[in-house]
Amino acid sequence: MDFTVADALELDLLKKAGARVLTGGDNLDREVRWVHSSEISDIARFLRGGELLLTAGLGMGNTAALQQVFVRAVARAGAAALVIEESGRMFDRVPDAVIEEGATCGLPIVALSQEVPFAGVSAQVHEILTNIRLSALTREREVESTFSELLLMGADSLAIVRTLSRLTGGAVVLENIVNRVTAYVGDLNGVEIEAWERHARGLHSDDAECVRRPVLMRGQPWGWIHVLLGASADRDGVVFAVERGAAAVAISLLTDRSREARDDQRSTSLITRLLLGDLTGVEFVEQASRLGCQLGSGLILVAIANKDHRDDASTGTRFPRRDDVAVISADLGEYTVAVTSAKTDRESLLGYLGDAAQGGGVSRAVAAQMLPVAVTQAKSAAAVARSLPSTPILDFDDLGVERLLVALAQGPELASYVEDEIGPLLTKDARSSAPLLPTLRAFLEVDGRKTEAAESLFIQRRTLYNRLTRISEILGKSLDDAATRQSLLLAVKGLDLLEGSSVVSRRSSPR
């Protein structure tokens, strides 16, 4: 806390000397930074502000004009107060001119009815100021130590905000650069947290009731941290704590990013080695545990989410990630892979797959040694999901004949089959403005029921008959034959697997 003129007047030496305030009674809360005694007339030019100036009046002059000039100069120099002896060495009583000028300038002028050892007053004040500064340094050291310990323990920004609130005794708000609150603790003096942005932009200021400091990351502003103070708060101490708190938040955020980047790199490397066959399932589980992902000794799931590189904008469903779920995941460019315990609920698992716009697949629950098989199962389900218009998250057990098609798609067999079955139709569609593949697809999906096919295509039955006749002529096959329809359906599904549903849907949507 500051040492003020009012505090100085409580010193035993000044009280015994009969100190009384002549002017500036409203300014006794001025901070005293130093004590100086002088009997020279131009002492004002040596003052730096905040001095308690002690004098017997020998340098103040013998005339009212000189005395007024002296008082005015001392006031302009920023002295906290002027203390004058009425010991008879210069004055038996403080002159009226001095009192009038002091009142005009708002300078506290204190009269001493008895002589006082100025050196003794200086010693007492300096001792008090030294103790105050030592106490402040001790508090500052404690604040720095507290934040350092928090950072060493890996505390997040919320823990730092809570600690800052405890250290300052005020409410604390952490907001980002666009005034969105990311953490807060305490009573916000009637401000609803939902209305903080308006309050921060329009009303909040670094005044007596609030201390605000920027949170800087690599020299760039990330946001602000505010402390709303009580009436009795030590503002200087709060300012120091807020500045250290802002620095701690910045370090915590940078550390979090570095830690996440390092963990992501390690997770990506581990999963890549699993996919390449460099690790067995058991070895993968052991190494995952060293990264803090405890998959346990039970069954394990693998999930894969497809990624769409044609459109960087996120249009799919995003699921919340939970820190209490043991999942190791990696973004591998074309897809995201996540490995977790079979006990993990579906939503928590999907949270680690990110954007599910292009669908994905989930394997069966398997033992650790069967983990490579689970990877293949998840890949198969994800490949089929990409080929479907709705791009769902499919379980491997949801697949039917697609299991065989996915395996065939790894080599030239499926592509050859598709070309043999519907190649002529694809060639015809490529040259036509009215492709026929959507009609064939709709017809096959309802197993040849023409009325349902016409309704799904929103066309008349006669139009459907004409199209089916053209398709039969192009392919040289009768669509009335059930075995032919089954072969063509497999070819269409195979085409979807080879090209992906998003491409197919854009190329062969109904006209």
C-alpha cells in the first residue's frame, strides 16, 4: 500500500511537534515517495515529485511575493506536502501569503509548532518506505513463483485465471482478440457474461475499478485479461499480478499448442507404422500406452473418417472431443484414423474423427493381436461409406456384398468387371447430355420394379420404358432377367467404390 501524507502525519515526531494541516486537507492521500529537507530558495528545481518537503522557512523569502513564488514552484514540482516549522528561526507562524498560495495550488501545507529533528523524520519515513518496497518485492516474488509453479505443473488458462482471482481478490475475465470470453472467475459487478462483448467494447476501460492487460503470443495480441477490483485493492500489486498472469496465460497457450503438435506427430507416426505393418497390434498398444493412451487389455476398435480434398470448407457433422477418453488418432491426409477401447461410446469416438462429411467406417471389436485386421475392416467400411450418397459412418458388420467388392477394388479385377458389364453405357453417357446411368441405378435399386423406379426418378412410366429399352440395346442385355440385374447392380456398386460417391453423384445425377 502507498505511504501517504496522512500516514506521515501519524509519525510520533510530527505528532509531538503539534503538526496541523493548514491547506490541502482534501489531498492528504497523496503518495509520499521521499523525504527532503531544505533551506534554499530554489529547491523546487531539485524535486522530482512525491516529496515530503521539510523546512524551517529560511529559503522562502521575506516578502509575500517571494513566499508565494516559493509555494507555487514547490506545488508545480509535484511535492506531496510542504511541512514548515513555526519555531521562530524564520516564522513564529506560517505567513498568510503562504497559506493563501497553498490553498490556491491545492498543496497540503502542514505547520509544526515545535522544532523537530528533520533527520529523525527522514529516517522514520525512509524506513517505512523501505519496508513497503520490501513487502511489495516479496509479494511480487510470491506471485512470480506461484505462476511459475502453475506452468511447471502444466496448468491451463482456467487454472491461471482462478489463481489470479485468488491473488488479487477480484473477478477475472480472460477474453480473446474478438472479446469472446474463454474463462472467468468471480462476480463481474452486475455484468452478464453473455453481454461481456458489448460491455468490453463499449464500457470497459483500464480505470480505477479495472486493470486490463494484453495477452501476447509471439508479439501478436491473442486477447486480454481483466481484473475487476474491489474498493480496497492494492492497485500496484494488482497491476503486477495481472501482467504476470497475462504472460503465464500466453506461455500456457503456446505450451498447449507445442504439446498438441508434438503429441499429434507422435500419434501420426505410431498409426502410420501400424498401417504399414511395421508394428503388430500388441506392440502398437504397448507404445500407445507410453504416449499416455491406455487402451487396456480388452477389445479394441478402429475408426476411419474420409476427408474431401475438393472442398476445404467443413460441411459435415462435428462431434465434441473428450479429454477423459483413451483414443489415439492421426490425420493422414486422405482420412483420419482413430484407435480406442471397445468400451468407448460412439459419440466420443467420432469426436476424434473430426469432420464426418464424407462418411467413415468402424471395425469390429477385436483383441490387440487382431488390430491389423480391424484396420482393414474400418478401411472397407469407410470406402463403402464414401460410395453412398448419404456418406454415413458404417460399421463393418453393416456391409454385405460390398466386403467382396472392396477387396476386389484393391486390384484390377473390379475395374475390369465394371468395364465388361457397363462400359458401353459409361462411354455413351460420356458423349450425351442426358446420361442413362442414373436410370439404370434407380431401376436396379428397386430390383426391376418399374413403377417404383419411375416414381424415384420423377418421370412417367413410358419415359422409363424408353430409357430401359435404350439401355438394353447399348448393353446388349435383357433387363428383365434377374441374374442380369444382379450382375449390373454389382457393377454399379463397384463403380461407386472405384470413383467415390461425391464424384459419381455430380457426374451422374438425374436430369
